[in-house]
Amino acid sequence: MVELINIDSWDSDIQDPEIDNIIPQKKTKRRSVALKERQKNTVYRRAFSETQLLDIVGFDYQDGDVYNCITAGDVDAMSYLKLMIRQQDLDYLLFSTWVLANDDILQLEEWINEGRIKKCDAYLGEIYPKSYSVEFAELKRVLNGVGRIAVFKNHSKIFAGYGDKFHFGIQTSANINTNPRAENGSITIGKDIFDFYKEYFDGIVSF
């Protein structure tokens, strides 16, 4: 069964476990901020279509590589996930998005059925169950027995996962839907960033 988690409040801070190289920032009344210090091999790329992005961003990912991209056209958050899946099958994937389009749910289903994604957890914005009720029902069907779904006051756009070749974390300004506007994205290869996100989202529980 899919484990569906609803979060009704954001009044309490969610504390991240201690991770090496975490820099604490000034704590506000409502939340604390943590930044990971990075010393990486950084690459900058521009892409104006998904096919162009797939062609210019990495074929041999190495631990510590960081790709920073500015994109337009038909590039969306799922375009970055395609980059990972064309290199390896994923033993685990988590994704976080405010909204998620039906075509992308069907793409996830295809990858799950093909064994390209073995386990998948989803973290969605609080508007999703009511404003996108059809898509929400589809996502619950697709992830039944594969992972859990959490709905909370969420506007982050994240992928994090791993296969037998590498771990990764992806941050984008785009939701998981096609948007012709300019968007930014960053791919970091390494277990540290995967652990950073996994430990945070594992801490999302019902209040």
C-alpha cells in the first residue's frame, strides 16, 4: 500500500541530523537554514531544448561533479531525471515538487514497469490532492507498493537517488511539468548530497 502522509502545519522546525561540512546559518523564528559546503568540479551549460540538454550535460559522471544549467524551451525537471536514467537504473529515487503533470506520472510508471526505477518516494505541495485530484489518484496507483507519498507545505523541486554507478542530487526551479519559461537546474554527483536530501525528507512526518 502507498503510505500517504498529510502535513497540516509548518510551525515547528524540522531539524536535520548532523552531517559533516554543514554550515549553520542565522536561525529565524520559524526555521533554520543549513548549507552544504561544496568544493567540486563545476561545469556550466545552457540548453534551449530537452534534446540539447541531453546532448551537452555529461556522459561519464564522476563523484564531485557539479553541472549548473540555465534552460528554456521544453526543458523541465523530468529532463534532468532522464539524464540520470540513461546512465543507470535507479535502485531508489525521491522527488519533491509542488505539482506534477499526468504525462510525467505516466513516464514514471513506464520506468517503474521496466525496472528502471525500483523504489520511489514522492513529496508534493499541499494544493495537489484537491487541485490535481485526477493526477493525485494516478500517482497513488503508480506508486502503490513502490514507495510513499507525502503532502505538505512544500515548494521545493528536488530529485535524489542512486544506482550501481553513482548517487546524485538535482535541484531545479521547475516543477515536474513542461514550462517554456527560463529555468535553472543543478546536478551534483555524490553520496553526500543524496544523504543530505534523503535524511531531510525521511524526517517529514504527520504533525
